[in-house]
Amino acid sequence: GNLYATALLIDPCEPARLPELPFIAVLAVRDAVAAQVARGEICVRIKWPNDLLIDGAKVAGILLESTRLGDGRTAVAIGIGINCQHAPGATETPATSLLACGCAVFPEALFDDLERALRRVLAVWAGGEGFAEIRADWLAKAGGIGTTIRVRLMNGEETGVFEAIDATGRLLLRCDDGTVKAISAGDVFFPAGAGAE
């Protein structure tokens, strides 16, 4: 009852631009899901860098993997999971499904919306030339900006105010001492309710 899909891209961009792809993928997922729930008061937000929340609970996740092919090209697999009918229980971040939010949608219908949205966002991005527009769209649809968040890193945790993302997609965290740290990778945790804002 849930949607699991993988998009395969070959040489989508220069290697230095590959870290931008999670932002493209989550915008496409967000637009496809938001179109399904647009008739209600449901708040669909992005959690940095590429999870999707509905009213603060995770409804979709994305995993990207890349490899160099034998002929020198780069292959990128974008794995997407969207909770249409069911959501896992006992997760560190609360999870939900579209059905639990009052939206009965079949994976096949959502897949069509997702494919169209991904093609559109990839066209805007244009291999990296349009990332400034992607970044602005991402920021407009992100949750938790301006709130205090906790970021779990490989070697500890940081707490501070989520200010924005920079031109490369790194999370900008203002710490208690006033310094701003640019974080490339980590797990973000919102205080109760902040992810829905």
C-alpha cells in the first residue's frame, strides 16, 4: 500500500553538483504529496535535507546512491519511499501515512504525480545552473527555520537556531555563542511542533 520508487539518472551533472540532488528529489516528492493533500489544512514541510513531514511526522524519505560506471559515466539512484497506507511504529521521529492524514491515495496515482514533479524540478535545476531557484523553493517549503533544533553528527550533537541553507545546501546553525556553523551531514530533530511550521 505504500509507494517505493527509484529514479535512475546517468551523468545528471558535474560531480561537484551531486550533493544538490537530495534537494531536487525532496522538492519533487513534496510537490507530488502536497497536490494530494492540498484540499485540507494539512501542513507539508521538508526536513533538512530530504525528509518530508506532514504536521511534524515523517511521511516520506529519500536515499541517494551514486557509482562510477565502467565507461566513466556516473549513475545516481534516487530511492523514494512514501507512506501512502501505512507508517512504521516506534520510530525516533514520529511517522505517519497519507491515509492517517485523511488522504486515501493509491501508489500508482501518486507515482504519476511524482514522475511529473521530478521531471519538472530536474528541468528547473538544469544540471546545477538553476540551483539558486531550487534553494529558494526549498527554503519556502522547509520546516523548522528560525527555531531551535538539534543536529546529530557523526561525532556528537549541535544545538542552535536553524537559520537557512547556504548556496551549496549546507545547514546554517546559529549556536548559543553567536557563531554560525555550516553542517554538511547530520540528523535533524525539531522540538515538538516546530517541524510543522
